[in-house]
Amino acid sequence: MTVTRKTMASQRRDTTVGEGTSKLVATQQQAKASASVGSSEGSGSSRVREFTALSPPKFTGTYQREDPQDFIDQLHRIIRVMHATEKEAVELAAFRLRDIAILWYEGWERSKARDVPPASWGKFLDAFLDQYLPREIRQARFDQFLALKQGNISVREYSLRFDSLARYAPSIVAIMREKIHRFIAGLAPELTEACGTTAL
């Protein structure tokens, strides 16, 4: 089949040999549909591509090794980098839910009244964590953070545990001075003394 350059007028006619009118009509219908959808859906598609390019995590709600807080923390970093709106943030988070988790989300969406505006990131966050990381577990991890001491582990391991549990005590670690104070207070006594001497 030969490819020829066509003018706008000739595109309206069926001039391509061997293709018939059906393909041309289908192409014109697709063009009209795309035009009627408008730019908002196109920008939505590009936002999804931008989001997936940042390798967001998935969450199924079925595996023991999945950490709901880690899922939320990773998503929040990506959404912040993208400068996503509250509505976009919820839609992008839902896009990464799978299996039981997406069924939960769809049920949560259906449970809202029709006249309620789209859920904010904060409301989604509360509902998601209440479902997959109940308050009792979060409180237990908060208590673990308060009780954390270095003991016999290395400073590196203590630091990793500290950072992991600090996510459950945002009000305490929000101020850097308080976070550093809490970290030093949990170090082994000999290291705490060394830190105090260095500070003098």
C-alpha cells in the first residue's frame, strides 16, 4: 500500500486504497471523542504517568509483610514531590491499591453520602490507617518509641529503630531539638555522657 500526503479536504474523502470508509469514519469518531473529552483527562493521564514513573508502592492488604504506614509514607513523599492536590492525592493512592485493599476503598467510597465532596488526603489517611493499622497498634508503637533505649545494640541499629518508630510520634519529633533530645536520651549511658561532655 502506498502512503501519500493528504490535504485536509482529501482526508474527508475515502481516498486510501484498500482501507474503505470504515477505518476513516472510525478515525474521525475517535478524533471527535478525544476533542469532546477535553484536556482535563489528558492531563489526568499525564499525571498518572508522572506518578508511576516515580515507582510508587502497591498495597494489597493481604500480606503480613506489608507495612501500611510505610505505604502511606512513601506515597506521601511522592505526592508532595508532584505537588498533587488533595483530590489527586486520594485518586493516585487508590490507583496503587490491589486485591482486598481496592475492595475496601470502593466500599469506603460507596459509604459516603452523594452530596459529600471528594475525600481529602487527611480523611483517606485516617480511614486507611484505621482499617489496616488500628489505633491500638499505633499506640503500642508510640509506646515502644517512648521506651526505646539503645541497650546492647549498635548505635546504627538503635538509629534505625528510632527512625522507624518516630513515625508513630509525629508530635514529639516535629521539632528537631526535641527529636535530638529524645535520641540522645535513649543512647547507652556512656554515650550520653560523651554527648554531654562534647556539648560543653
